[in-house]
Amino acid sequence: MNSALSLASVAAAALLAAGCTGSASTPTSPSSRSAAPALPGAGSPVPTSDQLAGTWNLQSVQPAADAEQHTPADARYTLTFADGRLSTRADCNTCGGAFTLSGPTLTAGPALACTRAACPTMTFESTYTRLLSGDSTVTLSEGTLVLSSARGVLRFTR
């Protein structure tokens, strides 16, 4: 009886040891990690959620086939990414919703929930939220975030 119990104990220990050594999560040093993959046809890496995380300040909007419009001087427009969600301040209003990042494509929404106070910059705000919603191509370069789509372009800085 004791030999059967000892054999069972050894077998259990062997199974546990085998399970631990077959672990898929092997620690790596930062220098051994490869760089983000490059965008097809471009020299810049594909952005990551970690690179987007935090708050960005809107510098300008440029609707398709229109001139670039800088953020009104007395208004505050920010975009914050955290935990698969985005929030934005659009002058005196705020919006929030989900976002996904798939390669270079950022999708804001499907719908962003926004407050609707009558801000002095309402026309600019409407343009901004229209350009932000939906799919955009993300470009990150030296502290600048650019979201481009058929609707237009948004430019942000840290």
C-alpha cells in the first residue's frame, strides 16, 4: 500500500513539473523583443495601444477637401485613450466610447456618447466629433498623433 502511495506521489510531482516546464510565457529582456512591425509600404511602425495611451491635445481639424482649421484659442479639445476606451473633451462637452486598434486602423465607436451643451465653438466641435467617429488610419511621429480618413484629418500632440 505504501509503495502504491509513493508511486502516485512521484507521478503527481512529475506531472506538475512537466506542466511548469512547458509554460508558454518565457520572460524576455527588453533588448530581445522585436520592434513593432512596419506598415506596408511605409517606414513607420504599426502603432500600439500603449503608444496611444494617455491624453492628446487637438491641434487642428481638416475636413476632406477643406482647409485646415486650428483649435479655437479659448477652447480645450483633448483625446484620452485608456483600457480599450476613449474619452474626449470638446470645448464644454465630453464624449466617450470604445475604441479598437487593428494594425494602423483605429475605430472610434461604433457610437460615441456625448453631452450636448451649447458651446461657443459648436461648429468646430461638430466637425471634430464627426472626423473622430469611425475608422481612421493612425500615424505616430515624434509626439504627434494624426488620424486620417476619407472624412478628413485630425492632428494631436502630447
